[in-house]
Amino acid sequence: MNRARIIAVTILLALLGALVPIATVFYFTWSRASEFEQVRLQTTAERTLQRAHRAYEGALNTLRELNRSTLVPCSPEHLQLMRGLVMRTHSAEQIGYFENGRLACTSWGPMDPGVVQPPPAYVTAEGAGITLDIRPLAGTPQQPLMALSYGHYDILMDPARLIDVIVDPNVRLAVASPDGRLIAQQDIQDQALLQRLLRDPASGIEGQTLYATAQDQEWLAIATAPRTDLVAAFRHQIGQFIPLGVLGALAAIGGVVWLSRRRLSLRGELATAVRRREFFMHYQPIIELDTGICVGAESLVRWRRPDGSLVRPDLFIPLAEEAGLIEALTDQVIDHVIADMRALLVQDRSAHIAINLAAEDVSSGRALKVLSAKLQGTGIHPQQIWLEATERGFIDIRRARTSLANARRMGHCVAIDDFGVGYSSLQYLQQLPLDALKIDKSFIDAIGTDSATSPVTSHIIDMAKTLGLFTVAEGVETPAQLAYLQARQVEFGQGWLFSRALPPDEFVAFHQQRKQQYGQAPEDMQKPGNDEPG
């Protein structure tokens, strides 16, 4: 099941690894295409605004020139001048001259004075009036014109000249006054959107339409394009970037497959190693801090591959638990401890060896039965085998309490390992039958520093003493740490200040050397009251 789960997770991660780079490329390309189309449309709106300005300025300059004329109004010379200016002014369709608010003549000739000059819809900053929907009396215009009036004259202009800009076929333009009066448009489909933009100019995308606006004090220009233009731009660009997405997907899939194969490979190697008994033990000496005597050791399992390389315990022990191999591994640890340390433990009854129990070992209690059976006939007393369990072994607190109580009744000393690391370790001290508390190395490292965990160390020690537990400090590395622990009456310590973890023969030699150097260990160092049922 575990292998099947790893394969299923691998397939899922591979799919995600393939989809994420490609989705990223699609998102990036769509964003890039959107930005490109928006910039293009914004540029078109600004060009339209400039075109409206040129048409307006050209007509206004013509009107100013006419108002400076000294020719007799409506004389042949005057009419000739107006006709010439109509021809010269690109945006002009017709020029009219007014006297006392009535039309006197146009560039076509004299007119009936009954035509009254209409009031402008609005007046520009230069003082020119703009009137919309004007029908000229002369000529044959196809649509209403716009009148630009200044002084005694006006010019009739085709509003389409204001949006006479070369654009892509799908782009539609409109020009309005700054207050939102529509002057000209090129058949914009979404009229509701157009009306909103006249009231509140903006740029963006809505529904199936992209839009952009540009405005100043005189004009408001609007440019729109269908969403299909954006889709076309996206399709054009995605062809350039999809190879990058494919490469990223392949790299991600390759990484996932490599990691999964490595994990499956390590899992397979571990199963083979358990079957071939490739594990061996090192022993981390435990020192009585007051006397300096080596009272025992913590057994640490090691795995050396056939090629000679070592695998770290923090890699293979969790994997053994996950793969259901931890029970077989625990059995081998017990076998090695008995084989390695039997002679020492029989010879020196004050010595002990600590064995680490996995969470499953604590929960099931199976390891206790195995240990009891294997100790029979060896001459090793149960008091000489300490059992250490981490907080993960106490998840099922009821089963853990039963298992540890049985261990103490058998004569074993029970310790909680790496205390203080878990979020709920404190509650276990009162709920579980424990004899010892091992202070995690992180708290020992904090001694004498400004670390936030520094004050916690003394509280842990005081708490253990209040509950009648003896303490073992892990990771003691400096004389200052040792002095602090001695001052706080911590009973035992282990760490590189005393010794690294040693192979069996080296540990036995170390134990004997410390014994000769510091004297015989007291008999009561095994465990107070350990001979009585717990």
C-alpha cells in the first residue's frame, strides 16, 4: 500500500509538474497579449485625439483668418476667399458668414437672411462654439455636419474627419466633447459601453470588447476592439512561448520522477537491508555529571550500504516506520545491543544501555515482549536496559500509558526523549509512568545565550525535580554548559564534550577508562526503586 501510495502521489505530482509550467506560460502569454493589445488600443485612442485636434486647429485657424479679413462681406472677392479657404482646409465642407446672428452668405454664395445662427452646444477654451447635427442649405451632404463658429463665421465639418485615422479593420473609434457629447463614431457595437465611457472614460476589457480612452480639455477619443483581436494576439504569441512551458514541464516531471524513484529505491534498499541485517550500533556514552563516571550509553542504530556509504538515521528511521519495517529494525537493534554489550552489562551491574523505541513500539507494546524473550538466559538484568520514547510515541496516550507501565513493572527505566520539542510534551509528564526526562539539545545549546529558549532550560529541570524524575542533558558540548548543568543538579549528560558515539569495542574501552579514572559507580545509579513494581 505504501508503494502504491507513493506511485499515486508521484503521478499526481508529475501531472501538477506538467500543468504548472504550461499554465504559467499560458497565463504569462495571455497577460502579455492583453498588455500588448491594451497598449495598441491606447495608442490608437491617442492618435485619434491628435487627429481631432489637427482638424479642429485647422478649422479654427481658417476662422481666425476670415475674421481678420477687410473685404466687403459677401462681395465677389469675399466669396472667392471663402471658397479658397474651403478648398485649403481639409476638414471644411462649407464656410458661412453671419451678420447680426443671421446667415448672410456662404462659400456657395449669397443666402436668404432668414436663417438664424443656432446657439452652440458648448464653447471651447479658445472661444469657438461647436454645434452638432447641422443640415447645410447648400450642397448635398450625406449626413449631418458639425459647425465650428468663431466671430462672424462658421465652418461646417464632417464629424468623420475627426476620426479619420488609419487603424486595424476591427478597431472602432469615437470622438466626443469633454462633457460626454458624442460627436462622431464608427459604428461601435456595444452602445451601453460607449455611453459609460462618455460619462466615465477608462481603459480595460468588458465582455467581448477591449476599450481605451484619451482626453484633454477639448476632446475625448475612444477606441474599441473585439476580444477576438486579443485571442488572435494570444494565439500568435503562444507559439513562441509554449516550447518554454514544455521544457519546464519536462524538467518538473523529471524532477518528480527522480525524487520518487530515489525514495522508492531507498525504500527498496531499506527492505533489503533489514532482510540482510546491514545495520550496526554505535553507543553514545552517558556520564554522571557529579562524578564523571560513564554509567552507560544510548544505543544508536547505523546503516552502511554494501558500497560503504552511510545513510543518516533521520532518513531511514522515518522511512522504516512508514514502510512497516520498524518492528524488524527494532528486533535487530535489540539483538545487536545484547550481542555488543552483554559482557559489559554482566560484569558491571551499574552500567545500562538505553534503547530508543519507535512510536509503533510504544503503542503496540510488542517490543517489550521481544525484549523480555531475548533477555532470558543472557544474564542481563532488565534494570540495565533503559527504554527511551519520543513524543510521537504518545499520540495514543491510553495505549502508551499501559505499555510504559508494563515496561516499568518488568524493571526497565523509562525516559521521555527530546523533551520540550513537541507542542504538548508537558501534559505527558503527569499522565505517563516515567522515570527520566532527557532535555533536548536545542535547550542545552541555549544555555548562556540570549536565545528565547534559554530561560526554558531551568524551568524544565525544575519541573522534572518536582515530579521526581531524574534528568539527562543531551548534546553537552562546552565546559560552560557542563558547569550550568552541575549547578542545577542535573544527574546525567551526554555529548561531544565527553565523547562522540562510539563503536562497541571503543565504547567498552571508554567505559572502563572512565571507571578507572573516576572510580566505581554507586549501585543506586541504576534507577531508584526499580526493583519494585511500577
